[in-house]
Amino acid sequence: MDLSSNSIPLSLFLAFVLALLMQWKRPNAAAQKQKLPPSPWKLPFIGNLHHLVGSLPHHALRKLAQKHGPLMHLQLGELSAIVVSSPRMAEEVMKTHDLAFADRAVSQATRIVVYGASDIAFAPYGDYWRQMHKICTQELLSARTVQSFSPIRQAEASRLVSSIQALAGGKEPINIAEKLYMYSSSMIRRSAFGKVSRDDQNAFVLIIKDGVAAKGMEIADLFPSYKFLHFFSVVKIKLEKWMQKQDKVLSNILRQHIRDFATKKSSTGGEFGQEDLIDVLLRVRESGGLQCQMTDDNIKAVIVTVADLGGPADQVKFGLML
């Protein structure tokens, strides 16, 4: 039987409309039982998404919070979100009741970029998350480790001052925000990678910049039960190709560190001396006693998270995450 060229798109459209109607009519017993914070008025199926259209998201959220309070519930398609907009409520959510809010929605892009969401930020709460959180606070960000990076901070601070001095006599204004971003970005990546080739570092920095813009949420992320939406994602195709480039560079960096780690271990009898963040993760993995296995992909996921923390806003998010 012959099908016209328009029949398949029309069938998909009708199937989608039918799914919308079924979702609209289906009672949500779980939502009815929950005692949720105040919320703006909702539309069927899309929930509160229409409140975020037409302005920057943080501007729209500020206006909604002024009307509905510092603790607000938003229904974003099938996702239930809590918006916190005061210091006191932030402390309640992120400190007092942090376990209740430990899990978060993970976009398709995040799952691709950070190896199945196995980083510290998006891993689901459980044994693996607790293990990585412990490693991060007791090893990666311990006082000893942070102090060991003091020469890197001093060198990058000196470069920052020199670059500003070189531009001080010119007529063009100096973009201090950009300079501070470059300072923090370079410092973090030197601390993470250590003495890897400049080509690998530069390649990874360029890859990170290319992928940042694509790591948002898509319509498919807001309606996870409609699996067919993911098949029409152009972003997914682009990210998977981008991910191949990222993984190639990260694999080269990790292989170099594993070789150096083995050399240090055999030549120094276990005294590793100066370590970067990848060295710390390899040492912890080699020491044994981990409750959950730490794979190469897990290490690469942590590297991506740390290397992406160049800007001040990202550093604030990382601090809140811990």
C-alpha cells in the first residue's frame, strides 16, 4: 500500500495530540497527595511553562516569587520543580533538608556530556553520590590539596596583574570580568590537568566552550514519558558527535596521567609528591576500599565538571552543590 509523503508527519502529529489529551484527562494521584508550596495557575499538560515565556527565565522567576513567596512550586511539563528565592529558604532546602532535595532532573544533554550523569552534580543520591561527595570534600578540596595549588594561584595572579598593566595605558576600557574569568578558568584547569600537553589542554578548553551552549533542557526533557520526542532531537545528534571529540581528548589526558602515576608508584615507593586533581582521583581509586567502583568514565565526568567551573557563577553553583 502506497503512503503519501504527508501521511507519516500527519500520523505523528495526531499521535502526539492524542497523547496530550490522554495526559490531560489522566488524574495525577501522586500530585494530589503531595502538599506542595504555593504555585501560579497552571495550564493542562504544560503546567507553568507559559509563565516563563517572553522574558529571561530569572526575571520571570523573580516576578513570580514576588507574588507567590520565597518557596514556590512550578510544574514544568511532567517535571515538578521547587523555586527558592530567599537566603533563609535556601538554607532550609540546601542544608537543613538537603537529603530531601538531593536528586534533580537531568537533561538528555547532561547525560551525554557527563557520561551518564555520573559526575558529582547530577548523580542520583545513593552510595555512589555519597562516595564521590566524600572524595571531593576530603581529597579534591581538602586543605592540603588546596594549599598544594598555591604556586599555580600565584603564577596565574601574576599573569593577571601583568596583563592588566599592559593594557592600562591604552584608550580602550579593560574588561575586568573577562580577565577574572580567564584567571579562574586557567587556574582551575591547571590544577585539574597538571603537566599535560598544551595542545590537549587547549583542545579540551575549545571543546568545553563549544558544548556549554548546548547543555540546556529540551522539550523532550520536560516530558520524559514521551520517548518518541527524543528521536526528533537535533541537539542530541550534535552533542553525540561533540562528545566523541571530548572523549578522545579526555582519554588522551587520562592515559598520560595513568602512565605517569604508574611510573611514580614504582620509582618512589608510593610517595606521589605534587598531585593534580586527576592524580588524586587515581590515587584514591588505586588505594582500594571504595564502596562503589570508580571507572575511567567516572573520573572523566568529574574532570568535565571541574573544568567547566571557570566563571564565578559556576563556582557559586559548585559551592552550593557541596
